[in-house]
Amino acid sequence: MNVLPSIKHGLLSTTAMVMALITSPASATLLFGQGGDIAWTSPVLELNGSAHAYNPGSGTVLRLTDNVGGLAGTAFFENPYVIGHNSDFTTSFTFQITSPGNPLTNRSDGVAFVIATDPASLGGGGGGMGYGGVDPLIPSLAIEFDTHRNGFDVSDSHIGVMTNGNETIHLTQSNVPSAMDNGDIWKATISYFGQGDLLVVSLEDLNNPGMTASLSYTIDIAGLMGCGPAGCVNSYFGLSAGTGGGYANHDILTWSLAVPEPGSLLLSTLGLGALGGMTRRRR
């Protein structure tokens, strides 16, 4: 998975950055959050809407929403990824959803992994989960981990693949056998194999390792994002959540992303070692 320094910083020309990425085969993993090198308050993250760093007493988390209705929050890594027609990537994150509304109809709405074209992207709450709703992200890809059943959902606990901020149409969806807002820590892993356009999603309850779910789907992400033959340099990776009439705390504990090997031009340009403890302005 390739990552560019933000073009708005004017650090490298687009051509030079793309060439550097093509010739850099090695990668390292950035780990945000608990036990990682980069704090949720780092300026390499754009926090939008209700998203904020929060310490519930067990370590600082990225809280995308509090357990209040009508919220939407997103967090994007502010440096764009190169999405090519043969690009591969893998990302994973752990999340915990607590203090949901009661009964089930008051529990909502879940978290999503999102690819969008602006790190300040923020959709609506409720079933839009920060990627859809009244302000849909177009173009975009969202992998949702949904905890509220609407009429277009397979269940009140499922994984879905969504595009262009339309929360009502699942390209595919898979039931999760247990409620994801049960207070357990869940790990989601998302892998994409560009040569075959194959998207693979897996989910595991880390407090109950036998509880798993998965899906796979064939999708041309580069085409979805409007990339030409040379790929795109304006695709941003992020996380989102929303509440509607129901509510819950939506927390991200850790998030891993692959970037060029430490010591390379691109990673040193990011200056990630110096950014971990700095405060990010809210949007």
C-alpha cells in the first residue's frame, strides 16, 4: 500500500512522488492509538464532526461518537494514498462499542472503514454512519460494521460493502452472529488485491475468538474512485461512525496502515516521529 505526503504541503511534485512509490518495494506499518507510535491527537489525522480523542480510564481511544443521538464523526489519515488499477492494500483496526441504547431499536449505528477524496469528508449520522445520509461522500467506498437493522439490512449486526455514500444499497453483506455493540473488542481486517479486484473483509471478537464473520467481493476500487490509467493520488483512508434515533459510544482502539519503509524520503517527509503528541485542530 503506497502513501503520498499531502500535495497541499508542496513537498514533492506529483510525478516525483509517484516515481518514488513505484521504486520503493518495502513498507512498514504505522500503528495509531494504544500501544502505537502515533497518538489520536496527532496532526496527521483529520478529525471531523463528533470525532475526538478520549480516555475512558483504560487508555486513550478515538471516540467517533458519544452515546448521544444524531451524531456523525470521521477520522482520516491526511496523506493521500496512490490507488492504482493493480494496487494492493491491507489495513486493520480494533473497535469497541459501548453503552448502546435499550431496547434494540435504540441501538445505533456502527463504524465503517472509508476511502474518500478529501480528509475533511463528513457524511450524515444514523444509517449513514458518517459516510452517507444527508451529505453522502461521492465517490467513496465504505466497509460498514452495522449494529442497527434498517429495512435494507440483512440483520441488526452485519458487515456491508457500500459505495458513493448510499447506505441503502449493499453490494454485498454478511451477518455477524453476535451483537457488535456488546462491549467486546472487535478486530476488523480489510485486504484488497488489485490485480483481481478482490476485496476481503474479516472480523473477530477478540474477547470471544470463536466469534467471526467474513465476506469477499470483486470491485474495481480505482474505477470507483474515478482513477485514470495511471491511478489516483487523492484517495484518503479513514474511519467513521454515526448515531441516529439510537446511540452508543463508538471507539477505535488501534488502527494500522502500511507506509514506505522508515528512513525513505516519503516517510521522513511525513515527519511522523515528531507528530505523535501534537494536537490536531478540530473541524
